[in-house]
Amino acid sequence: MQQVTRRALLAGAATLLASGPGVRAAIIRGGRPWQPYAGGPPEPAGSGPWHWFTPEEGAAVEALVDRLIPPEPDTPGGRDAGCAVFIDRQLAGPYGSAAALYMRPPFRDGTKAQGNQSPLTPAARYRAALAALDAHCRAAFAGQPFARLPEAAQDRIIHGLEDSSLQLDGASGRGFFELLIKDTQHGFFADPVYGGNRDMCAWKMIGFPGARYDYRDWIDRHNQPFPLPPVAIGGGRPGWTPHA
Amino acid sequence: MRLPLAVLALCVSAGLARAAPDAQDFETIARGRALTVAADCQACHTAPGGQPFAGGRPIETPFGTILSSNITPDPDTGIGGWSDHDFVAVLQKGRGRDGQHIYPAMPYTYTARATHEDDLAIRAYLATLPPVRRAVNDDTLPFPFNIRAALGIWDRLFFTKGTFRPVPVKSAEWNRGAYLVTGLEHCGMCHTPKNLLGGDRSGRALQGYALQGWFAPNITDDRRRGLGSWSVDDIVSYLRTGHNRFAAAAGPMAEEVWVSSQGDDMADLHAIAVYLKDQPGQDVSAAPLDPHRPDMAAGAAIYADRCSACHTPDGAGVAGLFPRLAGGPSTQSIDPASIVRVILRGARSVSTQAAPTGPGMPSFAATLDDREVAAVATYVRNAWGNAAPAVTPARVAADRASLADRPTD
Amino acid sequence: MPNRLPSRDVAIIGLGWTGSILAEQLTAEGLDVVAIERGPWRDTPTDFNVNTMPDELRYRIQHELFLRPAQQSLTFRNTLGQEALPVRTWGAFMLPNGVGGGGTHWNAEMWRFLPSDFVLRTHLTQRYGAAFLPADMTIQDWGITYDELEPFYDRFEYLCGTSGTAGNVAGRILPGGNPFEGARSRPYPLPAMKQGYGHALFADAARNLGYHPFPQPSGNLSAPYTNPLGVQMGPCSYCGFCEWFGCANYSKASPQTTILPTLALRKNFEARTLCEVTRINLDRTGRRATGVTYVDTSGQEWEQPADLVLLCGFQLFNVQLLLLSGIGTPYDPVANTGVIGRNFTHQTTSAAIGFFDKAKYNFNPFMSAGAIGMCIDEFNGDNFDHGPLGFVGGGYMGQVQTNGRPIETTPVPPGTPLWGHGWKQAIRDNYLSTIFSGAGVHGSFYSYRDIYIDLDPTWKDRFGRPLPRITIDLKPNELRMSAYLTDKYAEIIRAMGARQVVSQPRKGPYSMSAYQTSHLCGGAIMGTDPRTSALNKYLQSWDVPNLFVMGATAFPQNAGYNPTTTIGALTYWAAHAIRSTYLKDPGPLVRA
């Protein structure tokens, strides 16, 4: 039978606390607990300077997301949609530090089916890959960083990462491409409270009505367009504002 | 909690031999227990998380916060050393054991209506409780409200002594209801408007009053602001289970149902309902606000996006689960304190044996700003045939600030 | 040393569906019950806020309501020869955490298994001969029959306010329902849900092809409902934020919406949350559980003695706790001995995406629900002749699309660039006019000798205990079944009018990187023989008779349906045995 050491208990408790909202063991009896203002609303990403990126990294990521999701006449690109801000805020939080993930050693390479085994956190992967990308660009383009390159050159570099024809020094180009495209699309489609999808631009583009909770009047009106505009967790629908 | 105020001055001092109710008189004790439940003594006379009836609960009054007294039979800190006469004097006269006036936080203006026999039955029941030794500080009010002599003047202004007198032209059931509502049940303590000195406003019985950050609604038969749309059975169901096809009890009323009325005698609840249905409303005509007003239009949009998933697009709600917003006092009270509060803080309805679900409303404080809360509150107060004054963003801002400091309840 | 607490009648490990049902049943019996739950307390008005619940990033992508791998994970390999590696982030399945368990964030599909599923080996052997089954397939009969379980299926369905159209009431086949289902004693408590455009179109196409489509039985309610415990639920509003999310308007069956309101009022019930049981304690004989040891969030260890221990955690962790506590003989796939960890199974899901002409079709995919949809059952279990097909097993299939949340549900046709203008245009062109039902084909997963659970030799959990290790792969039988069923499914999607159908049958190897379902089964299975099962037919441990083990842990193999309704029925079945027999004479309910 397995015995648990006192030290392991304390370490285990620390893990749990680090992964939860500071909650503690409780005894529930005689009814269900309730307290006002419950619910833990999301922390808005807010505006202002980068939380995780250096200015140079931020400029590179803004340029990258604007090629992954290029601006078009009627829809913004990744930069104006706030995808870089989204990624920055995510990397500064529990996602960036892999706080929820199983990060105990040893780290060994496995099969594709066994999933990601990297010892690096997402934040560390960005840092390393962006530095390598910067070094590559400056070497190949007369000292210019990625953000200053012409769009066609930027696209060629991204294609190179995608098809592994471009190797980054000390970082997996293809791995970084996959991470970046996932995070960019998450930012593009997530609620605007997290910094991306500014003004619900992505939702408007595809016709997703957002953070709604009642389609009872619509579910069996088949093949009809839904008439209401999108709404976000924080509102953001013009109809919510009283206009004289 | 039902009482906005509670007794402070059941002063304890050594003295008369303690009365010893006949412990064998089960019938009296059982009746006393039912009356104690009906009068909801426990709610005020129990501190949060404390021993039942041992006092110490902070009670908000317009003049400051005071602590309720220990009414367990502990001889030193409770009422174990009291005579029956001492006990009855509190309920009938609002006088403490030493003859001092007690604060009208104790609803003696209501309990005075109870019969001597009922008073003694309550006394007999309280004497069977386990004694709890717990001294309560009875002097927490600031000057000048700590001057008890002033209470004599208050009594002359607002206190009519004398037990309940039946109204011969009314039915026995009506009279039983009247006896309870105006007496031990002391509904008016919360539901009757008060004047500046905290006395009941004459001629306005049961027409609604704001207290503890809530608005205890009009419970007359007023069609718009009161219980006009409720049947006698609806009222009984509400008091018995905390829920009916229109509404759910939350806040102080949830506690009242939990501690008191879910355990009340069904015949008494029916009598109470019959009496309340016979209290005429004012039924002043009111016209809904123009739906094209900017706040109404915005409120309609917010309602569709955030509220209709539970309260349904037509405001009908779901019986027993989501309160009906169309019609009734919960939306149309003159004072919007409750609706603003529930939107901002959320609320938990009572979970009773008969209706255990106890659904709750989440807090919207983090996702709706003052203007949006005002708009949606104004909308639900003026949609589907409702009509009530608009709620202003300034009101919401003020309530948001004052509610933030309130303790959990 | 742990602090020793006063003894209780019953200690329940885990307060999800099975823990809640047993706590309700045994407190009603008058027993003093304490439930110890490793996750937090959760309830609708405090945790499932209608304002903030429709948040795909927080709940779907970042798994707010689930266990964190940092708290507890597992290791995984495909074959015995490989080294298993830790699952560092969830992929193939999701593991629940907290009061309500998976019942808070499931879709609420309310399927019963087929009568033949409970006597699977006997049935298939009789029809096709023993040689028809693969040599390494270890399927077994359950030790109970559908007819024995039927009253308890009924009970769970009425607890949940299930919405559906009955296909077989007392042997009478009814129009509009599933004609293949086992006989039910009465119809569902509520009529079926409304269906969206895509769901309805699937039913039309299936009917035109000669099938018998019917609405998926659902724990998303079509109307207000009060269950036998007096708990009320509301009607589903088709919000499209169901699976992965808590329901904000009391319209999805969960322990919170069906049991806990009544249970929490009972004076003989107590829950301890954020308390993780680290082992089940045995007396010196090893034949009797004396209680459990758990750890709270401050690291304090507590011993909770109890007369009866009910293991009600998630399947994988039930098995881990049995192994860590030294209960039963660990399974050895090489020697083919032992039972704990044996007959581990999952679910063989697959899909076919239908891309439709956007000028003609608008499916409004965002209007949906967890268990909405139209299905057929022609290819489930042994409802069709496997003789010429060379495999056994099957599954239901349907247009059961639950959502149009854009991070997850923006499929694009093959060949679309992953980024740039081409991607953007494809997203725009296909979002509203695509049918994408991730587990539209819901296939069985039968058991094999070398698919099992044991303890990992290398990686530890946060208490320093070995992680559970799973060895699992997709066998030729399952791959053939998936190919056949997915073809049939794609044919229906095509008949709906799709301009392009992308068929995605399940391919090997079993992979941790894409979500399949969370229907892990087996590892401490029920049966009639202690040499091949850990539990008797009442889910009582053969080895430790005052221990019962609930959940899909007990399934000898998995059928072509979602497991929860069968889990609920088995729990009521076990509760009935405990109440009617065990408590009167505590001891083995079946003599080995």
C-alpha cells in the first residue's frame, strides 16, 4: 500500500492552491452555500503596455498575427483585432506559465500520439522562438526585424515555418507556427474581454451572435437568418446604450 | 430577517424568583412552540452562526445598530430568572424587567395584540430551551438615541396598547388572520411604511417599506404594487414553501419562511392570506413608460440578451423556479431597492422541505454598468403591462456603493 | 499521523452523479453519510453565472471546470513495449473535478444500453460462434440483465426529467422513437426537444434512406419539470454552451439540478470539499475497509473511519485508488491474471463533415444544446448482421451537433490554407452552412487483453503517488467498425444535400492529442466470477465486501452509447441492494 509523506502532502496542497482561485477545503452541511457577487467574472485584458512581450517581441507578434489574419476592406486583421494583445495577456497569466499542466520531470520525447512533452512553458517557447526569428530576419534581411519586412517576405517566412523549410536556431519553427496560429485564432474568436476579437469583429464576420443564452424563439425557425447582432460578456452591443 | 429592529432592553439583573412553567403541560408548550415559530422570535434573537435564541444578532435600526437579547432560560444572561409578569410586560407594554422602556426594535407594538394565554404559552416553550450563557451588550446606540426616557414619548405617539379585538362582521378565519398579522406575526414591522421616528405611518398599513437594502413590498390587495394578482392559495404556498407561481422569497423574507412560516399551521397561513386579500389596495392608475424612451429601448435589448434565458421573453418566468416579472410587486414597487439589489448582488431564494430547489440569481455587478442596470430595471418595471417609475443610473450608483458594504445575507 | 475523526456510517469518495445518488438513497435510509470530494463546491447561482458562462475560451479551451493535469494526471502508451509518457495537457478525454463531477459539464445524452449489450459474449457467441471474435478480445457478460436494470433506468430518467420519444413501451413499438431500444416500462417524463435545421434535415435524409430516425434522448429539458425529489428544473434555451459548461438556467440534469437541493437539507448529510482521498484503509485481514484517509488544502491528513465505503470517483481514479490501497489483485496482461485494471475501454467516435451551399443553407449552428439531435440506431450493437462484415460492435449515429462556438466549430474544407486570406474567406463561407457533429458516429469499444490500467513506474502525482498508466490502442475490429459506420453516416450527410462530405473514420493509433469523448470504462468490472471481475453484480467488491465501486469503472466493455444513464441506473441498482439486503446483513451479497 502506498504511503504519503508529509512533505508530499504540503507540496500537493501548494499545487492545488496555485491552480485554483485561492479556495480552501470546506465542510458543507445544512444547506448550500451562497454569497453575493459570486461567480468570478473574467479579468479584462485592459489596454496599455505589453504585459509579457518586450516592445520588439510585441511588434513582431503584431506583424505575425496580421499576416495570419490579414486585414481586408470590411474586416480587420489580426493586429487591429487585438490578437497580439490577447496572446500577450495570456502569456503573462496561468496559460503562459503552464500553471495547470503536468510539468513534473522527467521530460522525454515520445510518439506523436503521446502529445506534447516539452519542458518549456508557452511563454518560454514564445521568448525563444521570437528571439530566433529576430536573429534569422536580421541576418537574412540586412539587420531588419520581422516587423519591418515587406508583407511578401513576411509571408515567405511564415510559409517556411509552416512547412519546416525554415529552421529556427534553438527553437522548433513548425512547433512555433502551430502554437502561434492556435493562439492567434483563439484570440480572434474569444470574447473581447480577453483582448482580441475587438468590437466582436470576428463574430460579425462569420455571423456568430456571441454570448447569448436564449434561442427558444429561434431554434425551430429553420433556415432563417438570426436577426440580432452579437453581444459580448461585457455587452458591447450598441443597443445596450440608451441613445436619445 | 423579518424584524428591522430588535429588543435591546431586556435588561438582566438579579431578582425575582424564576417562574417555572409546568414542564408537563405539553399542550401549552406545543402551542407556545408554534407561536414562537409564527412570531419568528428565533430570527432576531440568534446571532449569525450562534446558538438559537441566545441573542447577539446586530439589528439595523434607523438610529443605529443594536444587539438582540438572549431569551434562553439562562438565569444570569437570559430570561431564566424572570417572572411571567416580567415576560408579559415586554410583549404587552414594551417595558423591560426593571420597568425601563425597551427599544421598538422589539415589535411590542405588534406583540401587544397577542392574548395573555398566548404570551404565557410562548414563555412556557422558551423555558424548555437549553439555557445558553451569553451576555449581550445592550448599549450600542449613539447619543441621543441611547436615552431611554425618550422612548416614553415615542410610545405615546406610536404605541396603542391592548390586545386584539375581533371584528364581529368578519369571519372567524379573517379574525384569526388579523390577530396574527397585526400581532405576533408582526408583518407590518417590515411591510408598513415608517415615519421619521420609526413609527408605523397611520393609514398605510402593509403598503411597503425599504429596509436593510431591500424593499419589503406592499402586501395589500393592490393589483399593481401588492398581492392583487395572487390568490389565497398563492399566498399560502409562498409562506409555506417560499415559492409560488409568481415569486420566490429571498433576503429577509427567505429567512422568515425558513425559520417561521414554513413551520406555521396551514390553517393559520390560510387565515393570514384571507386577511391580507381583504386589505384594500390603493390601485392608483399608472401608465407604463414609453417603450421608445432610450432607457426602455436599451433595457429591452439587455433583457433579451441577459435575462430572458430564465425569466422568459414575455416576462412570465417559470412557476416555482424563475420569478414572474410581468405583474406583481417584485417589479412594480415604487421603491426599486429590491430589483436593483438583486441585479447587482444576486440573490438566493429559500430552499424549503416542500420546495427544495432554492434557485438563485447570479450577480450582474461585474458585467452591467450603472446605466445598463438602470435601463434593464426600468424596462422590466414597464414591460408586459407593468408600470412603475424609471430607475436612474444615479440611483443604481448609490445602491452599488451602499450594497458593497453590506454583510452577507 | 493523520487526525482521526469520529466514525460515520458511510464514507463516499467523490460527489458526482454516483456519489450524489448514493448519498440521497442512504441518507433517506437514515444513515449518517459524509461525502469527500477532491474538487470545489459548485452550484448554479454561484458558479454558473448566465453573464459569464457563455465564454468559450475559459470553459471550453482552458477547462475551467475540469481537473488540472497539475493536480492529477496519468501516463499513456499504445502498446506494452512502449514507455508510457505523462499526459501533460488533456486531449483525448477530459477528467472531471468538483461537486457534481462530470454531471455538471456533460451534454446530458440519456441513452440506455441494448439488452444484448449486457450479455454480450453469450449473445455474439450464440449468433456468430466463438471463433468470430478476435482471439485477444476479452468481452464478458455483465452478470445482470437489461430487464433487471430497467426499473433503475426508469428511475434515473425520471430523476433527470429526460426528454425524448419512446420507441418501445412494454414491448409495443411506437412511431417516432427508437425501434431497437429495450422495452421501457413507461414513456420518457418529457416530450422530445425541439430540433434545429441541421438536425431536422438529417432526420429527413435518414428517413428517405429507409432508416428510423428519432430524437436523441436528452437531459436538456424540453419543458419545466419537478422530479420525484421535489427538485424543479427549467426548459432548455438552446444556448449552445452545454458540454464543457455548467448550465446557468437549471435546464440540464446534473447533481446540482436534481439531487443536491434535497440532499443538502438533510441533517445526516455532510460534504467535505477540496479534500482528496489518498487511500482506502483496510483492517489487518485486508477483507474489510475501515474508512478512508484524505488530505485537505492545508496539507493536513485526516482519517475518516466508516462502516461502509463507496468509491464514487471518476473511472480512472477509482482504479488508481484501488491499486494504491492494495484492494484486489492487480491485472497482469502477460500472465492474464488479476482483475484491477482489467478490461479498460473507451469509445470509438468518428465524424463526417458536411459542407453545404451557403446560398441555400443556413444552419445557425450556435442555436443548439448538449443532447439535441436526430439519430438512427440501425448500426448499433447487434442490430445489424455482422456476419459478412468481419467485425463486432456498432454505434448510434446522428446529427447531434451541440454548438457553433467559433474557436471549436469553424471547420473548413480540406485544402484550405491554415492562414491568410484563403483561410479567412473559407471561415466566412462555411460557418453557417456546415454540419459538423464531432461524435456523430458513437461507436462501441470492446475490451482486449492488452488494454488495461496499472500504476506508472516513473511519474508521480502531487502527493508522490504513482500516476495511473493506461495502455490503449485501437484494434482492427474497432477500426473496421468505424470505417463501416462512418461510411453509412457520410451517406446520410450526402443525402442531406451537402456539396462536399469529408469522412473522418477513426484511425489508429489511439492518440492523446485530439478529443474523442470522456467515456473511459472498465478497470474494476462487474461480473459473476471473481477471477475475471473485481465486483459482483451489485458493484460490491469481491475482496472487501463493505466497499462498493460505482461508475463506468464497472463496465466490462463499452457499448455504442454514452454511458451516464447506465451509470445512473447501476447506482440505483446498487443502492437498492444495499438498502434492501446489505444493511440488514452486511457481508457479501453474492457468494463467490
